[in-house]
Amino acid sequence: QPFSLPDHYFETLEIVTPVEMPTMRVVHRKNRLGWFKWAVAACLIGFVGTTALLFIENDKSNSIDRQLEKVSDQDIVDYLQAHTDTFDNETILAGFNESNAAESLQEHLNELSLPAAEKYLQQPYPENEVVPNQ
């Protein structure tokens, strides 16, 4: 046998009396970490939920924009011709009255000084600007 003891080893061994340890308080860490786990879970759920709502709202607006891009100009004109009535036309044209426009134009012309008008008329038109015939 590789291990051996000297003769009468256990008989000569001194027995030491155990020392009594003072009682210690038991600390429970589970209560302290329990609320922290729930708080982290609530924050993650809030973040994921908010991100999902923003994504859904953004996707809805983009889908409406995409659908409107597919509508042709002629379809819009046809819809407006079919769904507008005399009242709508009168409401639109009520803001533009020819007598009011003429009075407004006359007021602006009265405020304009002669040297400023001559300077404006002497300016050359850019080539890409459309000049009316009248």
C-alpha cells in the first residue's frame, strides 16, 4: 500500500475541543434582487412596446403615402369633378373677388415709387423664366 501511518498514531492524537462560534444573522439576498428583476423586465417591455407602436404608426403613414403615389392626376381630377358641387365652387371663389383684386393691385401700384418701378422694368428676364405675352 502506498500510504501508511506510524504505529499507534490515533492513540497518541490529542483531541481538541471545538470552539463555539457566535450565532450569525442570516442574510436573504433574494428579496433585494426580486424587485430589480421586475423593474428591468418592465423597462424592457416598455421600450419594446414603444418601439413597436412607433414602427406601426410610421408604417401606416408610409403605406398611405405609397397608395397616394399610385393615384394618377387624371383620377384626382375626375374625383373632384364628380364630388364637388356649386357650394364648394362658390366657397373657393368667395375668397377671390375681382373688385377686391383690382383694389389691392391699385393700392400696391400707389405704394410703388416711380424710380423703383423703372429699375424693375429695366432688369433683364432670365432665359428660363416664362414671360407673359400681355
